[in-house]
Amino acid sequence: MPSSFPASPARHGSPVIDRPNGDDGPTLRRLAHDSRVLDLKSPYSYLLWRRDFAETSAVARHERTGEAIAFITGCLPPTRAQTP
């Protein structure tokens, strides 16, 4: 039975772990969609995520092409009572 997840890192070589960047939004949404298990958000939410939560998230990239092949999201609650 084929996996519903993107190809394993072994197929891509050794992934490079990086922070999300401005070009990652559409690719990360596609990865979430293709997983068939993650909640799919709007395209806009992935653009906001890569901007607002880049410091607490990670993207695994193909070692040769730099294409995002996996991601982990994280969010730290604001430390200030009033957050703009």
C-alpha cells in the first residue's frame, strides 16, 4: 500500500533543515494537502505562518534542489500581555 505522505528523506538524500522563507507558503500547503492527514488551511494562512512563526518552525529541504519536502510548525505564546 503506498504511503500518503511525501517521499521519505532517503529518496531525496540527506535533507537540510532550515527556517521557512517567503517562497515556501504554496509548497507547504501542497505538502499538507498531499499528506491527507493534516488539516488543510487557506493559502493565506501558510503565508502568514512562514512569516510569523519562522523562528519556531522548521522546513526540511532537498539537499540539491532546496525544495521543501517536509515541515514542522511551532508557536510560542506571546510573553507580553498586550500583543499588537
